[in-house]
Amino acid sequence: MNSRRNAATVRVPPKEFVRVWQTSKTVAEVAQRLRAKKGTCRVRAFRYRKMGVPLKVYPPVEVELPDWDELADYAAELLPPDEGKVDREGSA
């Protein structure tokens, strides 16, 4: 195993994990407080729930995708006048 990866791992006792999970507002906050990855925290919570620990469920984070056409038009407006116009497919 990679020793650098192991050195960065912080061991969190189960009771501490549960306390942090139950008192946080988001999985991102849990991860920040535990100095862990969000995915690691989600998996640990999933496993705890399977063992009967009633951890709260955070709502999914809704990500609003940009309007790609509007973004392309905006990018084209910002091109210097001497730059060749680029069409939406990326060719000149």
C-alpha cells in the first residue's frame, strides 16, 4: 500500500463519526470536520445504517447545469476582435 496515502488517513472512532454526522448540515461539512473524503463518509454512513445505526439522511445536492448555448455566446463575445470566430463545434 502507498505509505503516503496511509499517512494522510485520520482514524475516527465510531462514536465521533456518529456525533459529527448527526450534528452536521451536509456531507461536505462531515468530510471537512473529519478531514476525510465525502465518498468515504457516505460509505461509512451507509455501512452504519446497515448495522442498525439510525443516521440522518442528507438531501441530495441539486446542481443546476449552465445554459451551454448562452455560455458559448458569452465566450464568443469575449474573444478579441482579431481572433477568428469559432463555431459551436469548435472549428474555425
